[in-house]
Amino acid sequence: MAASDFTAEQILAALEEAVRPDYVSCRYDRGVAWANLNARQIMNRTALDKTPEQNLATVEKALREWLADGPDYDCQDYVSGCEDGQRTIRDILDGDVGEVLDALESASSRTSRLYLAARA
């Protein structure tokens, strides 16, 4: 599958999954969490009430402006986490096949597990 084969809806779903809050245990994780939090805030501030293609265009513009600023600097471990978190977001926006599929697989696994537990 080529990057251009992903729909706007798939890219948005991958972004939403990639920036979900996660367990934080060290400065590196706090850096990743910082990147994810900022991306979630940008996505929440962006009106997503149009078609998936229009929503992606709006979100992508806002996220790329933020990504251009680079990470917040504190210490090297924190910065490395920030950079990795931002790299994941950038890769999804760029349609990186591995990143998009990983995020969608993670979302699918999580929701399937929750659904099955609810049905039990």
C-alpha cells in the first residue's frame, strides 16, 4: 500500500490513536506525552465539522505549523521524547505506511478488546 492510498478518514483516525494519553514513567515519556498533548489540543481547537478531507486539511495545516517550531527544551531525554512524538505525528501526516497501519492496528485491537469485554 502506498502513502497516497490512505483516506483522510484513515489518517485522522491514525492521528487520534497516536496521540492518545499513555503511561509516563520517565523524562523521555514526558517528552512524548508533551508532543501528544499539544497535538490533541490543536486537534481539539480545530473545527472538525466538514468532510474528512476538509478536516484533514485544516488539522494538517495547524499541526505542521506547530511541528515547525520543534520541541520544548528541558533536558536531552525529554527532548528526545518530544522529537520522537513529533516524528510519529509528522510521519502519519506524511502517510508513512508503517506508522499509519500501526496506529490503526492499535486502535482496532483496543476497541475490539473493549467491545468483547463489554459483551461478556
